[in-house]
Amino acid sequence: MTNHGIAAAALALCAAPSFAATPGSWYAGVDAGRTSVEGFDDRHASYGGFAAYQVTAGIAVEVAARRLGRWDFDGNVTVKQAGLAMVASLPVIGPLGVYGRAGYNHLDIDNASHRVTLRKRTLDGGNVGLGLAWHVTPAIACRVEYQLAARDVRNLGASVLFRF
């Protein structure tokens, strides 16, 4: 590709609509990813859903529920996540944007032999994440996010959201 071709592609991206979210709107979506827990050697599939209210063009309040994974450790251990977060987003170029999240997180540990809910220390507290969003249309976006659900629980996921 020539320099003129690169410049033309860059201009086309800059000229694309920024797909700013409309304040007062709602969105919901689904996600899937991989979770790693410090002390466990392997990663497991995660999946979940989320819904949000768009407060301003760049700020949303999002609630989410996710199954982070299932490990065979002294029985089958399943880790589930519920969270409430503020999500701040910024357009980068054209339909590409970055976003970050900060909020409250509750992780529930479910052991097949008995139920254990840890509500102390790193399993009930802060939740942060950083991601990229590609706005396919004004109503549909695809996201990739790295999230720190607890000090020793990390998730890399992809999601699709729908605005309505």
C-alpha cells in the first residue's frame, strides 16, 4: 500500500461517525472469555450478561452477572461474579473507542460438596477493567476487555452489546 493509500485509509477512519451514545438510553449484551485464578494452573471459560443505563455520552452505569469458571479443586468449584460499575468511554478514531470500568464486585464460590460464600478480602470489593470497543453500527458494538475481578482473579473477554 502506498503512502497515499495509507493516508486515504486514515482519513476515511477519521471521517467515520463516532457513534457517541445517546444520554438516557439503555444497552444490554452478552460476553464470553477466559478466567485465570492465581494458584490454579489452568484457565476456564467464562460467560455472562450485562445491562446498562447511559448517563452521559461517555458515562454509563452497568450491572453484570458472569460465571467465571469451574475448577476441579477439592471437588468442583464454580466461581460466579455479580457487579455494578461505572463505565467511562472515549472515542479514539472513527468507530473505535476505549473504555474503563471501576465498581463494586461480589464473587460467589460454589463447591459441589457444600456452599461457601467468601465475603471478605479480595472476593467482595473493587472491580476494574480496561477495553476496546468497535461500534459496528450506532446500535451494535463489539468489545474486548481485560478485567481484574479480584486481586487474584483475572478475566479476558469479548462481548457484543445492543443499544435500545
